[in-house]
Amino acid sequence: MVKKIAVLGYGVVGSGVVELFYKNKKKIEANTHTELDVKYILDLREFPDDPYADKVVHDIQVIIDDPEVCYVAECMGGVNPAFQFVNACLEAGKSVATSNKQLVAEKGDILLAAAKKNNCNFFFEASVGGAIPIIRPLHTCLAANDISEIAGILNGTTNFILEKMFCDKMDFADALSLAQELGYAERNPSADVDGADACRKICILSSLAFGKHVYPESVYTKGIREIAKEDVQLAQELGGAVKLIGAVKRLDDGRILPTVMPMVVLNDSLISHVNGVFNAVMVWGDGVDKTMFYGRGAGKLPTASAVLGDIIDAVKSNGTVDSQSWEAVEDNSFVAGMDEFKAPRMYRLENISEDSVIKTAESVGISVISQTNSGCLVSSCDEDKAKEFADKLESIGIIVKAQIPVLEDN
Amino acid sequence: MVKKIAVLGYGVVGSGVVELFYKNKKKIEANTHTELDVKYILDLREFPDDPYADKVVHDIQVIIDDPEVCYVAECMGGVNPAFQFVNACLEAGKSVATSNKQLVAEKGDILLAAAKKNNCNFFFEASVGGAIPIIRPLHTCLAANDISEIAGILNGTTNFILEKMFCDKMDFADALSLAQELGYAERNPSADVDGADACRKICILSSLAFGKHVYPESVYTKGIREIAKEDVQLAQELGGAVKLIGAVKRLDDGRILPTVMPMVVLNDSLISHVNGVFNAVMVWGDGVDKTMFYGRGAGKLPTASAVLGDIIDAVKSNGTVDSQSWEAVEDNSFVAGMDEFKAPRMYRLENISEDSVIKTAESVGISVISQTNSGCLVSSCDEDKAKEFADKLESIGIIVKAQIPVLEDN
């Protein structure tokens, strides 16, 4: 019996799913030992010139009611009506693969429970890192590990902008304009540059790694709008680069601290060399030590590759894959706030007089790792100490233009 | 019912498997919804002071005959008696996870067939890239892709040696001695420095990606013994590094070309920044474009992490996972030889006179990409053309000290 797939949303990703499916149909069928076909494409629009125009439908109910449809690829984006549609598909026992990070970050717990209740799967490999295999490796290959930390470049748009500021000495505004021209950034770029996109992804990774749903509201999130090209230049002088880093750490008390913020990444960290629209995710565990996954964070076929990988896994799975799951939570007290955040820091300074920086650092109990005419790197400290240092510098006439935490990659 | 695990070989990896299993037993049991325990440790030696001394047995038959033992971790190394032991376990319906690349590269087809016949699994995530999740992502997350190429740093020992030659200007011999002192290289370092270890790993990756068993004998394999520190230095001047690269490419005629050889990797390739004993594997597919997996290529707990990831998957699998498999082959005509190999090249030269290199290159139909006083990079060409260029250079009095292909990372 041929098992049927429905694709929700026929935009960039949805059309990529259909294209890649038919390109590699034989291979996919051999891998799954199952005959497969795309039966429906749900979209509000018509696509009269499309080779698959005859599969286009406008009513989700057609898909929900069709028992031939076993698998659904959700590529619509946004929470409404994606949530209602996906939930209805799961309730009908159809497994769903999604590329929609907002949906997973905001409603993952509910949809995972719906999948479990109906003995099917809610998969979301494409929601983090686009093409990069990260979700499945986390709960399969790395399943014997106690995960302690995850940190990555989870947004290609900001990584492209920061690279242009780094390599071509562009201002943020010019680099953003270029990203928009090239189609890497939206006309309203807020979700990318203000960190919401990276925040959703670190929510998903945190939820999966630590077993409880982390909602976007509980994650400290800072974008890259305030990064000046002088910050990027100083980082370069000090042997690093500025990257927007989504990260989560498990604290000693068992709570976790997820953050999204621009960070300085020193050159000896592989992630500092991840450029352009590529993404990379590092994972630390007590068995593997450190591992990294790298690839295209977005794009038609790369994202489709991840969605279809999920469909293939859904075909082969015998019921719900419990390990790709997490619990809903009543309160978020397991998520720590920035008062627990510690990191080395880069300070961009003006009006430095000789030895003044080192002496001031000493006086507050931190040490200067390296220094140039326009700033310094100091040893790890918490937010209070970082502010105390800045205040003391200002009190002796040194102007603090910026302070950016440094990613520790051990 | 508690399902039992047997560990074959209680050396570095085997003891790591036992240690990591007990450290994260609760997490592993939660992931698999199965109570698990290590029942036997097979080794010729006694370990009277070991906390698990009571589990040590010396006769494989005890394990084979015990119906409680469902899973076997093979960490002995070598083909004999590992092959006989693993085969007997599979024939008894016990799934086996191995870290033994030699076993998989030489006998994988037979053992995969034995697993299939007995509805159990022969898994080998740890056999390539140690801790790095690569085997499972290849046949799951990337399953919707037509894989066109794989290239990676598959041997940490040689990567450490080449890094020492690069960063500390050491000779090969001194760098090897240091690697031996630090325990990264064996007293007989041949398997590492002559490429056999990397060859076994590219055999495994090639077999899995292209579906037919690739035996080590059919892979062109060249190690790093002939690499001089002047080669490493020239690569640096030309904006790259020398790495031992295991690679496989699918040719236009459908055949594949697996190779192991030192290659120049230019700095804009992420893999050029992979240092020390770390490994990294790049995979190109028609969906994902390019992706990379990075981590520790060896070591007690990193390798144990991969072996236990396999055990966890074996517990959760309902019968044989067919996609992690390949066919035995009667002839190896699908494997192409070096006459099909094409790449840009680095030439280390002496006695260069002005313009002579560019003119000679032009005369044989290749172009010079960049040049220094001691060598050049030229555009992609096959082995015949590469030799023709070298011969012509020699004929005008330029001495060709070395020629090293360049990895193309597009």
C-alpha cells in the first residue's frame, strides 16, 4: 500500500520538500521499504503552472479526513493556524514533521503530548539549524551522555551581518541592508537581529537536552543591533570575532541558564570560523566531551532535507519515539536568570591611561587577559562584578563604550 | 525484566563503556524505557581490584549461551578473534555495537548479513570519528539526500603531528616522537601515519553512503611520512594547512573514488581549523549542500559514548535497522582508481626563475592560482597532467620537491 504525505504550506520550504521528495523518491522508498507519495499540498494560493498543481487543496479538513495520509510536513510557519492544523493531524494519528521553530518553541509540549497520546510522532529536526542533523543525534547518538552545555550560531542572517562587519568593516545598518538585498534578511528583520529566532532555537535545544519545556519568555535575549563596527574590530584585534550565540548551561544546582546574546568567540574556537549564513551547534557532554554540528541553517533544499529526514524516520518508527520529547511544566523555576551568568568579558574603552585598566581590574578582583589601545579582555565574572568594573573605570575617566561577554569553549 | 549487556575487551574503550554506563544508567534506562545492566566483561586478564571484577569472564561461550545477554559491546580491536566472537553473538540473536574499524572495514558485509538473518543489529557508530555522531545521521537525518562526496580528518594522531609541524615548525620525526610520548601514537605508528586507520574509516563511510562494501585494498592510501616541514610551511604561506584527508567522491559514471592522502586544505574551509586530536567529517548531498560533524576521534569516554549510543539504539530498535547496511560485492569495479582523480595541486619548488612557473603551467593547460618563492598552487588537473607539469618544470631547471593535492571545499 502506498502511504501518502501531505505538505502544509507551498512556500520556499514546502516546495523544497516536494522537489527533493520526487528527486530522491526511489532512495527514500528503499530506505524505508515503503512506497510513498505526496497526495496533498495545502496552501491558500493556486499554483496553476506548477507540475504538482493537481495536488493543491485549500481545506485542511481534506487532509485530516483522508486515512491514506499518514505523514504531514508542516512548512507554513507561525503559530496560527499551524498549531491548530498540526494538532488536528496528530489527533488523527498522522505523524508530523515541521520546520517551524516558533511552533515548537511555543507549543512543543502540547504537540508532543498529542503525538504520544495518538501513538504517532511530532518531529522537528528542521526547526534548529536547518539542514544540520542536531535534534536526532542529541537524543540518539549522544543519549548516553549527561549534557552540560550547548552553544551555537543558530541564526544565519545575523551571522552574515556580523561577518560583513568583520571582513568588510561595514556598519550594522549597511550590512543589514545588504542582507536584505540578498534575501537573507526580511524587510522587518526584527526576528533575526533582535534574537527571537535564535531564542526559539535555544528553547528547543534546551527542552530536548534537559527534558522540560523552556518557553521563549524565560530566556534572556539580546540581539545585535547595538553592536558597533568598533566592537567587531576590537574583537578582531584581541583575537576573536563577535557572534550571536544561543547557549544553555546546566548550573551546579541543577537549574539551567539559557541565553541569546552577542558574544566574543576567540579564534581557537572552531565556531569563530563559521561564516556566512552557516550555522553551527556545539554540544558538551560527560562522555563525548565536545562535539560540533555544522551546516546550512536555512534555505529551500537544506531545510527540506531535514523535514524529509523526519518523514523517513516517522515511516520507520514503530509508534512514538519517546526520547525526542520533553515535559510540560507548571512553573519555570528551573530556568535561572542573568544573575547566575558568568563569563569573561570584552570591554571597549576610550581614554585609557597606562596601567589604569589593569589596576582597576585588580581592585575589583578580576584580571586582564589582554589589552589594546581601545579595550581589553578580562577574566570570568558575574554581571554585578562586570558592572562594578565598568563603574570604576568610568570613575577614573575611562569611557566604557561597550561590554560583550566572551564564549568559553573548553 | 532486566536486559543484560556484555562487554568484550576491558581495555581503554571497554572500561569506558562500563564506567559511562554506570555513571548515566538512570538516564539510559529512561531513554530506552528498559532496565539494563552489564552482566559480563570478557577479557583474558583478571582485574582483581576493579569494582566490576566479579563480572569478568574468559570464555566467550558463557556470553553466547546466556539468553539474558541481549546486547554486546565489542571493544577488543583487531579482526581475530573479534570477528568470530561478534559473528557468534549475532548468530545467537544478540545485537552488537563495536568500536572496531578494522572489523567493520574488513568484515562489515558478513556481519551485517548475520545481523539481518537473526533480526538483530550490528552497529558501529564508534568506528568512525570516535565520539562524533556520523554513521546514524548519515542514514537517518540525511536519508533524503543523494550523497555526492564525503571528506574528513579521520585520524587524530596524524592531525596532531601535522599541527605540531604547522604551529611549532617541528619535523615529522620529532612530532611523531612527541605524539608517542603523549600516548597519541603507538610505538609502531604505522596504522596511523601510513593511513591504514583513515583508510578503514573511509571504507566504512563509503560503504554506508553508497551501499556496497568497499574493502581497504581497493582504496588508494598514502600516509604522511613523506610530508616535510617545508611542505607544511609552504601550505601556510599559500593560505592553507596540510591535513591527512580521507575522502570519497561519486563520479559522473556512478563509480566512486575513495582516497586517503595528505592534502592542502585552504583556510576558508572550516576543516582547515580542526586541530589536535579532533576529527571532522564533511558530507555533501543534493539536499543539505554541505554539512560537517566534529568531535573527539578517540579516547576512553568519547568512544564509549558512541558505543553506548548504539546499545541504546539497539534496545529501542524493533528488529534490524536495514538502512544502516550495505551489500557484499563480488567485484570491486564500482571503485575507481587514481586515474580518475582530479584536484588543484600545491607544488613545492626550488630554483624558480621569474614567470617560468606561470609560463610552464600555461604550456600544459593549467593555471597558477597563487605563487611564492618556494612554490605554487595550480588549478585542478588529473594525475597525468600533474606529472606533465612537474616534468616540464624539471626540464627547465626547476626542482620539484613535492606535489600535494588540494581539497576542494565548495
